[in-house]
Amino acid sequence: MNNLRQQYKEKIVPALKKKFGYKNVHQIPTLDKVVLNVGVGSHLKDKDYFEAVSNTLARITGQKAVLTKSKKSVSNFKIRTGMVVGVSVTLRKERMWDFIEKIVKVTLPRVRDFRGITTKSFDQQGNYSVGFKEYLPFPEVSPDEIETLHGLEVVINTTAINKEEGEALLTELGFPFKEAK
């Protein structure tokens, strides 16, 4: 069993139950899924860029990436319905727990000039989004093998009902949040 998942079951569940006064174990917030997303932006017509992004996401997550297609046409951005506009990977279960453990213990400390992540990126349902300007902090990527540099967005989807529950869950999981001023 995963280290972080075991810690969640043994320590975090009782702590959250005590903090929020839950009567039922199923009320306690948990991780639902993690989605990694890369928008292609100005590289819409570059097929090599899609392949490089897909390979990078596959190496980081250990799972094949899916191409995201546009649902609407937007003339200002020269996008038609059905054009590929992004690449994403959705992680669930064991791979999700492994990824969260890796991001907390390895990736975030390797980010250049890292001083913690902000709590302003929570939505009203307790989900959290964090963006990386470059994918170099991930341990699976060596700087020598870089073809094209791109950013990526990580969305952590929780079963929390509100912002406070989501923040408490991620804090207990070890996310290094900045102190509010």
C-alpha cells in the first residue's frame, strides 16, 4: 500500500473527523482524481509539439495522454470545432496517490525560488489548481532530454464540500502552503 494513502487512513481521517466533527466516515473529504493539463496555445499546427507534450506527460504520470479537442469555434483564436487544443491525463486510485506523494515530497521542493503555494487557488468546492511554468522539477525528466519546454497545470479534485475542508485535507497531506499575511 502507498505510504501517503496509509498515512491518510491512519492519521488524517481521525484528525479531520475530530476537526470538523463528522459523524460518518463517508463525510470526510478525500482525493477523487488528479488531472494534468497542457494547453497548446500558439502551437496549434505543430504536430511535433503535441507528440513532445504527450511524451512528457506520459513520462511524468506513467499513463498515456489524451488529446483534448475544442467544442466550439473561436474565430479570434483561429480555432475550429474539433481541433486539438490541449493534452491531458487523469489519474485515479493508486497512481493518483503516488503522484500526490511525489508532488509534495519531490517536485514542489525542486521548483526554483519556491516559498510555498498559495491558498487562493481553491475553488468553492474544495478543489485545488497549481500551475508549473516548466516541467523540469519532475524527477522523471532529465534536463538533457528536453525537446520543447512547456508549462502544465495540475488540478487536484477532492470530495470536499467547501474551500475550508479542501484546504484542511491538502494541509494534512503535506502541501506546503504559504502563511496568510
